[in-house]
Amino acid sequence: MESNKNMQCWNYNNCGHGKDSLCPAVDEKAGRSCWLVAKTLCGGKVHGKHTERIKSCEGCSFYIYIHALLSKPSLPPQPYNETRGV
């Protein structure tokens, strides 16, 4: 499996899509933000516009996974330093 940093929706969901896919998420190189692409091939069927399917996307395990990764701080919190005043 790919590292978290490079995970794409088609790999995460094992849907078989890849560089030769008809899925617009592949064509637009949006494997980490597929919910923003219209007419993606999720679950073997074509999905419409973002506004029509975002509720479905919000329930998708990949959507949840990516948003959890994005919400993690990249650096650990720094302790207060009286000398620097921060």
C-alpha cells in the first residue's frame, strides 16, 4: 500500500482505477481530493456534481481518512518558552 503522503482514492478503495482509468479523478490528478471532481466513478457508478453528492462523499471512508490526515498538526506543539516570550 502507498504511504499516507501519496495515497490516492483509487488505491485506498481498491477500485481498480489507475492511470488508464476513465474516472475523471484520475484524469485531473485528483486522487486526494476526488470529492471535488464531477462524475467520478465511485463504487462502480458515475456520481454527479459536487453539490449533488457531497453528503455521500462525507460518509466515504477515504474522505474521512484524508480529512483526518489534514487535521493532524505537522509539527508537535511547542512548549511555552519564558525566555522568548512565546
